[in-house]
Amino acid sequence: MSEPLLELKDVTIRFGGLTAVSALDLTIHSNELIGLIGPNGAGKTTAFNMITGVYRPTSGQITFAGKNTLGIKPSRLAGLGVARTFQNIRLFGSLTVLDNIRVATQLHNPTGYFGSLWRGKNWKTGEAKLEKQALELLEIFDLAKFRDELATSLPYGAQRRLEIVRALATHPKLLLLDEPAAGMNPAEKDELIRLIRFVKDRYQLSVLLVEHDMKVVMGICERIAVLEYGRKIAEGTPKEIQCHPKVIEAYLGAAAV
Amino acid sequence: MLKFGAKRWLFIGIALAIAASFLSPNFNRYYLGVGIDVGIAIILAVSLNLINGHTGQFSLGHAGFMAVGGYFAAWISLKLGESAEVFFPLSLLAGGLFAALIGLFVGIPSLRLRGDYLAIVTLGFGEIIRVVAQNTEAIGAASGLKGIPKLTNLGWTFGLAALTIYIITALVNSTYGRGFLAVHDDEIAAESSGINTTRYKVVAFVTGSFFAGIAGGLYAHHKQFLAPTGFDWLKSVEIVVMVILGGMGRTAGVVAAAILLTLLPEFLREVSEYRMILYALLIIFLMILRPEGLFAFKLKRRQTS
């Protein structure tokens, strides 16, 4: 296979006496869909936060697209192509749906401070272009009808979708989804599975998915890594994971077999 | 709100201000003075609104930046002597730029702090400025800086107020400026959406400081006298009250509040000692009854451009 898109090597992070993630190795190639599962408190979200630059690992190495990412700010990592959603939805509450997307196109905004004040020709064409891009994205994900609503006034499922669209607006190479199915009903989950597949194929990106819903995880992931107490206890295809004795003991429970 | 023709409104505002300036010899001097006070208050409140309202960083040091700009511009005018009038716009600009520079130095370390901590650091900064002014002989120390030429008129004041309103509104109503609101709403989400939150906060702080400095220069050449005590933290609180009263992040409301809170003390001259009590009560009742601001009407956040 080609050079990996994201590589975690021996990554450890300690908060005081607690080792949240310990010696984690994880490799993601282009256009792969990887699941990350494990019991609550296993360190999944912490791993996300290290990949996106929110936390700095105590030791170990993270490379993204051949670049060492240690110490790079999240906003710059977003520019390199790492985008994410959050476990508890974090939309911009005082902005409309359209502006939530538009503000995330900032990285591709040709005008800065003084351009926005002068409002010359470049600014106008630039703004029109960004708005068009944002609207196109909204249309693809069936959110265009909400364009002028405040983001937090949308139905729950639409807010989850909007968060994914906002992440896509940064043109990512790697999309990290933190429990996207949380709080969804079965119909919405099926819809989500379709959506994730669609996003991956259409935008040719890799997806790292943290999720508790086994139907979602087993249904779409090509490979799954399992964390327990900050350690990776297994990695393999959904089939392998389902019969892995350690995983069954730690997480799935005997009933799942 | 701002359409592509927004610049036209700016020019209309400036033209009106200049026209008013030519008519001003016919105006009552007292009303003229109050009018200029109102214009200065608008500049202060609207610029603080970018920091405290739109970007959501609680600064209590606006009077400090006003002092920096005011003293610097006044000092230049006094050095220039006869030619001060010709160079007045440049002195104002220099005062604003100097305040912005100080804002940059204060902002970079302190904007890493959040909420209350930032408020305390900026409060401390404001006091430092006041104490420095009180002990610097070159700018009059405790007895104040006297004999500043009277150069501020309606034209400069309201022309610059129009410019301030234009700049803050134009900024916020652009894709670039939506970043300020994103920082206000959720820093973590903003950062992961590619918005450099530290830079946005510093930019808001420096822009706000710049206009506070400009307002200070206007104030100095309006009152013709600067005393360090005029820039204590109560002055900062006064500007914060305007922003809260007008509704954080709502420029029109903040302008209305700046007008109201400048005129109100004029009507309440007899009870002026109780002004701060009035402000405190105003804020308490506002927080209970109308936390979105007195002049905040049910507006959906407009879309950009």
C-alpha cells in the first residue's frame, strides 16, 4: 500500500498520574474507513484530541501526510487536512446554518482583514465564491432549506449532519467523527451509515470513526481498532474483531457472539 | 444588514458630520459639547463591542487605551505648537496607532487567558496606565496635561464615529469577520474549523484599542485638559455598561446605549454622585429582565454581505 496518511507511533499521554493513552500505534491510509471502539474512558476521544492537535502527547510520534504534527495548532492542522466533529455537538450558535459553513471556508478565503474592510472587487468575487461553495455543500446534504436559520435551532439529526458538513468545508483529507450516531434513532442511524459512505466516496477521504453503536461500526468500517484502558487490545476486520476473545471480554460481552 | 453599497453609508455619515461641523458656530456651546461627548462615547462603545460583544473576550481596560491615545495625541499637539491644527488628523492617527501597539503587547500574553482572568489582567493594565500617567512629568503627572488646543469639532468626532461603525460592521459582516463570532460561540470548534483563535482575539483587541486611542485623542482636544483620574477603571466600567445595555454584539443597540448613557448624566446633574449606583442597578436589573440587552430586539443574525 502507499504511504500512510496518518501514523501514530508509540503515542502515550499522561494527565498527572493517569495514563489516558499508552503506546498506541495506528495507521490510516488514504481512502480508508477505520473504526475506533472501546469502553467509556478507554481513551478514544483523547486519541482524537491528540490527532487534531488539541492535546500534545507525552511521548511518541504522530505524522500526517508525511509531516510530524507534534506541537502544531489545531487550526493549522485543519489547514493541512484534518477535520473533526464532536461528541457533544459544537455548532456556532449565533450564526446561521449558511454562516456556520461559510466561516469554516476561512482557510480558502482569499481576502483578510483589510480586504474585508475595503470591499473591493476581489472581496466581492471571493465572497460570492465562498457562498456558492457553502450553498452547494448544504444542498448536497439536504440542509439548504435551513440556510438562514440559526444553527442551534435545527432538529438534532440535522445538527449532527451540519457538523459533518462544516468539517467538509475545510476540504479535509482525514475526517474524524466522534460518536456521530449518539442519540439517533434506528432510522437516523441507517441514514448516517449511508451519509458516511457517501462522504468517503465523493470526497475521497479517510474516515476515523469513534462509535458505540456496533451496527454502525461493523456495518461500515473496513478495519477496527479496540482500546481498553488506553491500550490497543486488538485490531482487524469487523469479522475478526467480533470473534476476538479479548474484545468480547472487555467490551462486546458474551451475548454479542 | 450591510449590502455591497455599505461604503456609501460611510460617506453619507462623514458628509453629514462635516456639514454639521460648518453649522456648529450657530449651535449652543453646551449642546455642542455634549454632542461631541456623545460621538466619543459611540466610538468607545462600538469599538469595545468588537472585543466584548462580537469576539466574547471580556476586557475592562478600554479607558487605559483611551488614555494612551489621548495623552500621546495631546503631547504631539503641544510639541507642534502653532502647526498642531494642520497635523491634527495625524496626531489622532498616531494616538490610535500607539494605543494599538500597546494593545498588541497587552493582548498577546493576556488573550491566552479566559473570561474572568482576562478581565482582571485588563483591569490591572488600565490601572498601570493611570499610575504611569500620574508619575510622568512630561505629560503633567498628577496635576494633568493643560493647554491642549481645542481642535475637536463635530466633523472630526462624528466622521470618525461613522468610520468606526463602518469598520466594525463591515468586518463582522464578512466571511473573514464571521471568525470573530465563531470564536465567541465556541473556541474549540472554531480552532478545528481552521480559525486561528489566538490571532482573531488579538486582532479584535488591537482594533478595539486603536479606536479607543482615537477616541482618547478626540477627548483630549475637546476637553483641552487631561487628568489621570479621568481614566480610572470606572471609566472602563462605564463603556462596558454601554455595551451590555446595548446588547453584546449588536452595533445599533450599542450606539443607542452610548447616546443614552452620555445624555442621562446631563439630565441628572443634581444626583451625579449616585451615577455609579444607578449603573450597578441598571446592570443587575438588565441581567435579570433582559439579558440580551435593552436595545436588542428580536433579530435573527443577518447573513453576510
